[in-house]
Amino acid sequence: MTKRQIIIEFNEFQSIAELSDADQELVIQARDILSNAYAPYSGFSVGAAVLLANGEIITGNNQENAAYPSGICAERTAIYYANAQFPGVEVKAIAITASVNGKIINQPAYPCGACRQVLLEARNRTGKPMKVILAGREKIEIVSDARDLLPMPFENLD
Ligand code: THU
């Protein structure tokens, strides 16, 4: 028997002012797009902003549906739109934030399991690291590569 461990590293910040200009811009865009979320069932709005290697910033938010499983998360809205418009272009970073009753939540907004799987595959299309910025109101965590958010992932069956 061999005992193994997986350790995840991330950086924590107290305010977006501590981030680089590019990361701040991404968080601002993720916050801005919160107001277009359609979340009448959960009341939980999520905003995501994706930075592509060609400089484009694509934003998305959660879109719910009366048939609950038909809704989609903000991260997947943004990533799928980016891949639909710019296939093969590296996704350099994604910022994610969430609000309840119009107020950004204090804690960083973590992507669900399905979104982690989608982030990972988008990252693996180019093999380049995808920075993930998890932006709460007063706490921001940055993981340097989406791969770190999904250890032991489901991947190709070969
Ligand atoms: N949601 C996201 O948009 N992203 C996630 O990673 C987790 C959850 C949305 C889905 C649903 O509209 C609402 O948040 C409550 O679960």
C-alpha cells in the first residue's frame, strides 16, 4: 500500500485592490454581469468573466428554468459561449462572484462539480493553465490552475 496526498495551493486576498489590474478588471466584469442573472427560483445570482488569450472578455451568469435541471450555471454559460465564439483560443482566467438580494456574498463563490469538470476540459483543450479567481466581497481566493480544483478528474477513457 502506498499512501498518497493531493495538496491544493491558492492565494487569499482581502480586497480586489490587492489584485493585478487585469484580475481586477475580470472581477469587476463578473460583478457587473450579476444583474443580468436569471435566478427567480434560488435567489442566488452568479456572475463569471472569462479572459481569452486574444484579449476578449466574455461574461456569463446563471440562467434558471422552472424545470430546475434545465438551468445552467454562470461558469458554463461563459465558458461555452467563449468556446462557441472562439474555439481553440486559450482561456487564461475566469473570475466568479455571487450575490443574494443584490449584495455580493462575503465568501468566495466556489464552482459546482459540473462546472469544475467543464473548466478542466476547457483548460485541457490548450493544455495551458487557467487561473480561477473566486471573488467574495471581502475575501478573494486565486487558484493558479483550474486543474487544481478537480483532483482525480474524469477524463478520456483510453
Ligand atoms: N450556480 C452557478 O451559477 N454556478 C455554480 O458553480 C454553482 C451554482 C447557480 C445555479 C443556480 O442557478 C444557483 O446558482 C443556485 O444553485
